[in-house]
Amino acid sequence: MKKALALFLVLLTWSCQSKEKEVVLPKLNKNIPMETQKEIEIATFAGGCFWCTEAVFLELEGVKSVVSGYIGGKTTNPTYKEICNGDTGHAEAIQITFDPKIISFGELLEVFFATHDPTTLNRQGNDFGTQYRSEIFYHNEAQKQLSEAYIALMTKEHTFEGKIVTKISAASKFYEAEEYHQNYYNQNKSQGYCSYVITPKVEKVKHLFKNKLKK
């Protein structure tokens, strides 16, 4: 559970940070299509707790909005409680609206793989269950091709010690999460989970992607 008791925070911090070694991400061949010609595009990623992924991508220049929600399941209009039970099949995910002229889908993929562990099946740190799986939900053929090529390249170059288990699926119905989940980190920075788990991820992005941050 995300709302861990205080006595577990040290263990929780160690668990999450130990999985987030600074990896050297490879660069894709420029012949692969990087994005469509649209002025605004949508990207949907699942990479563990959506409080974490939302906070990370809100830091990036060219990202217009980030919405936390649920995708990839069988239940209509799922609630957070149902998601936590692991019965609906949904993943906690974020839907990013971005300007591909400023930041490409390929660059979003770099941030995605640098800020979560794509080698742990249905788990990120002490958050475990199918709702915390690593999955890319593509919205067009270019996103699909780029995601497949990037995972193949990282696998070839042994970017991660373990096997990458990130799934690539066509985007299905995305359900916006309850209001209190939106922009959670920025409104609850002093909360234990935010301080011990999310802040290190945000600081990591600021360190690794200085040239991609909002001014």
C-alpha cells in the first residue's frame, strides 16, 4: 500500500532507490520515426504509482498536462479502491499531453525508463500488484514502433541487469482517477510517501534531464 506506516519508510526508501541505479540509456537510430506531425500528441505510460510518474513528467518542458488514471482493465469506471484490490485488471497510469515540437515521444521514453525499474514484474519498490506493472500504451503506429525499437536496443546493449518486462499495448479506454490523486505530489510534498519516495525521483529527473526541464 502506498500509504505505508512511518516505521516502514526507511525500508521503503531503500527498496525504491536501490532499484533506480543511474543507467546509461542508448540513443535510437534517427531513421526510426520519432513522432507524428501533430501539434499536440498524447502518451500513456504505466510505471508504478501514478503519484510518482505524474510528478516526474510535470517537470518537463513541452508537457502540457499530466492526468493520473486507470487503463488496461475490464471494469467500467473503476474506483481507486477497486484498483487497489487488483481485481479490475487496470494499471495505475498517466496520460500526458505534449508538444512534439518541443519534446518528442522518444525523449519521453527516455525519462520513462530512467525513472522506474522496467525489470520487476508487477512491482515498483514496495508497491506490488498488477496495477503497478510497467506498460506503454501506444496511440499510433509511430509510438508502437519506437517503443519496440527502444526496448530491443536496451535489451541488446544490456542497459539493465534484468530482463525488461515492460508491455507494449494499444491504448484502450483511459479513466481519470479521483480528484485527490491529481497533482498529488505538488500538493502533499510533506507527506511521508512523497518525501521518501517521490522526491528522489523528481530530483533524479532534474539531475539527468537538465536540458528538458521547464524554465
